[in-house]
Amino acid sequence: MSTVNEPGADVPQETGRPVIDWSLAAATGAFLVRGGPVVSREEAHLAVTELRELTPDAEAHVRDLTGLGAGLPLLPGDVVDRPGWVRSAATGLDALTGRALKSLPANPFGPLLAGTAGVQTGVVLAFLASRVLGQYDPFGADGTGRLLLVAPNVVTAQQALDVPGRDFRMWVCLHESTHRLQFTAVGWLKEYFADEVERLVSGLSSGDLDGVTELLGRIPDAVREARRNKADGVVALGQLLRSPQQREVFDRLLALSTLLEGHADYVMDAVGPSVVPAVEIIRARFTQRRKGGGLLDRFLRSVLGVDAKIRQYAQGAAFTRHVVDRVGMDGFNAVWTSPNTLPSRAEIADPDAWVRRVHR
């Protein structure tokens, strides 16, 4: 399925860092990713046009519900195909991890290791590119942020769910617009997120490649152990972190991700049937579809942490819903006051504990 409004190739440039060749990751993922659904030219044009034009309306509704972002410009989203998402994701990940990876020294095996890691990362991006409906990348578009909507995946999901096309596209735009608003309306969030990722990556590397290599070598055993014990794969990978400082950073990032995803899931359903008349049907069918897939698909989702991501949606949405019910939307918005008011992993599971700490 061809799309428009994909200016440039967004191919990451060589940086000389020894860990991942992001240019190779982008090229590999774009080459391996499967094509989109076969639809008529009229259907494709309608999907692309509506996705772009619905985004400002969706964000306006999100602002009305949440009270965030007053006065910020209402901007359209960028509609991309699957290779376009791969290239943009590689660029964003390069920007996000760049500061920490610069601390790694050069070594004679750097290009070989970076190439291998680039190919492996490209394979993962190709798998994810056929499933991601949209994404807000706060580090895209030269650091100004970019909201992406993957038109082939939105069309595929809408057809599979057999729900009204415009309703489903608005529903997706509500979710991604919420993510954009989280980062644009909360001035400190982007830098805080980048700093935490830098702390985690720097801690893993410990200033050299030995820490990264040793960690990567332990990942297969951790994944097998998680599957054997039916444990959360993301939590199992967190156990690979040796130092208390690394685990603290990991816990903060996991809690933040759960909050952001759950908040967006809550908002997309709470905006109301006046905006998305079929919202209840869409949510029920979409939730059921998240559980589906063949054996290979379920295995890959488990290894890549996709299933854990789905649980994050539910946990974060439950936290948001409970807090809003207790203290209202204005009370919930206290989470955006500073890093100190973000919920911990324990508070995500016990929202009343967060309410007691923040609202006394």
C-alpha cells in the first residue's frame, strides 16, 4: 500500500559508534518487512487522508478531556508505510541512545559487532513494523518530535476487526495524539526520559563493550527461564541487571512506560461515543485481537516483550482510571508535576498508595 507525506528517506547516518549500525538496521528492516494489504487506490487515499486530517481533531478532544496542552499548535500526523516506520524508528532509537553510546571506546572489532547488531535489530524492526499502528517519537524530525501513523497496519487491523473505518482511524489517532501531548505539554518529560535511558545504557556498558557483550550473552537464558516459569519477559530481562542502580533505573523506566501507555489507552476510550460511536465494539474486538496470533507469532511477541507491553496497557489504564475516579482529572494530572510525582512500579499496582503520597 503506497502512502504519501513521507519526505526524505529518514535513513540514519553513520555515527562511528561501535554497538549498533543504525543505517544497516534501517536498511535491513525496510528490506525484510512485508507489504501491506491489497486495497483499491480510493481506499488507500481515503485512509491516508483521514489519518492525517483526523490527528488535529483527535488532539483537540484529548486536550478537552485531560486539560493538557492549551495554546499548543494542533498539527497533523505523518502517514507512513511499513519501511517508512522502520527507518524512522531506527533514526529515533539512534538519537535516543546516542549520548550514552558515545561513551564506549573504539575497538578493532567495532564495525563487525555493529554490523551484526544492526542486522539483528533490523530483523526485530521488520517484525514490529507490520504490527505498529502508530507512534509518537519525541526524538524524531531532528529532535522536534514526530507523530507517525502506519497506514497499512491501520487498514489491516480495521479490516480484521470489521469495524467502521473512520471510527477506527479516529480511535488510533486519539491514542497517538495523547502520546504527543504527554511530551509536548509536559516540558520536562522528554529530557527526563532521555536521561534515564542514558543512565541505563551507560550502566550496562560500564564504559566498555565487555558489559554489553556479557549482558547480551545472558539474554537467551533469561528468556527461556521466563517462558519456563510463565513469568513476565520484561521483568525477567530486568533481573539481568546486576547493580541496584541499574535496576532502579529500569524500574523507573518501566513505570513511566506503563503510565504513558495506560494513560493513552484510558483517554482513547474515555473521549466518548460522540467522537467514536463504535468505541465499545472497537475496544472489545481489539482487546481480543491482541491475544491472537499463531504459534510463531506468539513466540516472537513473547521474546520481544510485546505481550508484556500489552499487560502494560491494562495496568497503566487501570491506574489512570482508579486515580481519576478518586481525585478527578486535575488530581491525576499531578503526575506531570515533576519526576518526583511519577508513580513507582509499586504504585502502578497500588494507585491508592500514589494518591496518599501525592495528595496526602
